[in-house]
Amino acid sequence: MTATEVSFDLHTHHERCGHASGCIEEYVTSAISKGLDYIGISDHSPYFYSENDHLYPGIAMPISQFDHYIKEVLGLKEKYASDIHVLLGMESDFFELHQPPYQNIIDRYPFDYVIGSVHYVNDVNIFTRGRWDQFSEEEAILEKKEYYRLIQQSAKSGMFQILGHIDAMKGFYPAFSDIPAQKEIDDTLRIIGEEEVAIEVNTSGKMKDVGGWYPSHEILERALFHGVDITFGSDAHVPERVGDDFENVKKVLKDIGFTRMVYFVEREKREVRL
């Protein structure tokens, strides 16, 4: 399906995750006020592999809240059907050793899409300040290569329609971009293209030390070369950021050479011409 002049934001969070503010309905009404056609609700998945209901408070919602989350989004989808398309999504952590419990959840619910994100490398959160201080140059290269190996595996898993913020490790460590691993990045983009998974332009980097967007302009250029589909997500953790920089992202993508963006409804890829 081809659509023109469709505006959307597929990456938003809310207060259940413990580090965002505002209820889901506030994100929906913010999207309506900004004239968006589609708003995706994609809060952080609970740690489904754990027997602990709330393994990491402040990072993701408890497992016991997940059904309530689903029901609330589906209720808002119906409530606001005449004003905006509300999409049921989830930002799911990708853990190489814990795929089955996440796959079971993905199969069980009527998601429009699932964003797969690598937030942990060698069991340490990618946004942990100071994690790079202990590394030699060689160890830093290995850490970056491992990050992209995990992203490759997430693309191959078949679990996700979208991969989230694929260079977000630079968030609190801008020098990450200068660590040499070009072959691994290129291999990752090739695999993503072959697997027909989309990546997002995520504008939340502006909220961290690095500033700007994920991924970098250079990675987007290589993504175009490898035929990777691009979608958009503000990664809003406050309602006011819904749709942040959407029009600018479209312009930059067009300048790079992209001719379309994509979004997902009932896990079906739809495109927007640029």
C-alpha cells in the first residue's frame, strides 16, 4: 500500500516504564494536536525472562502491568478512531539467550509492530555512564563489534518489524562513533536489508550528551546503499516530544536519496513517498 502525506510517530513511552512522564492518552492527544495521522505506543517490554515481576524498576514496566498496557492501548485505539490511528506497539529488548519468552508474547498479542532494541552488551546497559572508561582501545573496538553482532542477530530473529536506535551506544559517549568498526556496521546494514526489517530515525539523541539523531548521517547513507527501509520515532518520554523533528527527518532523508519511509499496521509494511 502506498500513501502520501501521511505523518506518524512509532516510538513513544509513558509513565509505566518508570522513566517517562504522562499517561498514554496524553501522548495520543499530543499527536492529535500536532496533526499526526498515526501514533504508535511502544513502551519498554517487561523482562519477560525473569521470575521477578519487576526486575528493574525505573527501566521497564512490571510483567503484571503488561495486560493492562495492552488493554489501555486497544481502548484508546477505539476511543480516538475518528481522530487518529492509534497503533499497538512495544519496544522489546533483544536478549540473544532469552528469545523464546519474548517470541511467545509477540505471538500472543495483536501488535501492529514491535521495535527490537539492543540495550545490553555483555550484560551492561548501553547508556551506563562511564562504561567506556575501563576499556583499552582494543577492548572498545571489541565492545562495539559485539553491539553490532547483537543487532545483526536481532534482525535475523524474525521477531521485529523495526530495529531501534542502531547507534544509541553513542548517547552518553559521543566518541563511540569514532571507534573503528566500519565492516561490522556495513555487514549489519546488509543483513537488515536482506531481512527486510526497517530501522528508525530516532530523534531522542538530542536529549542525551551526543545530541542529534540516531543513527548518524553516515549510517543512513550506507543504509540507503543496502536498501534498508526507514521509519520514524521520536522516542518521546514526555508528551510534548511526540512527532519531534518529523518534517526535518523527511527532508534529510530525501536529501540523502531516500524516496520513501515506512510504517506498520497489523505488521504490514506501508510506505510514504518522500
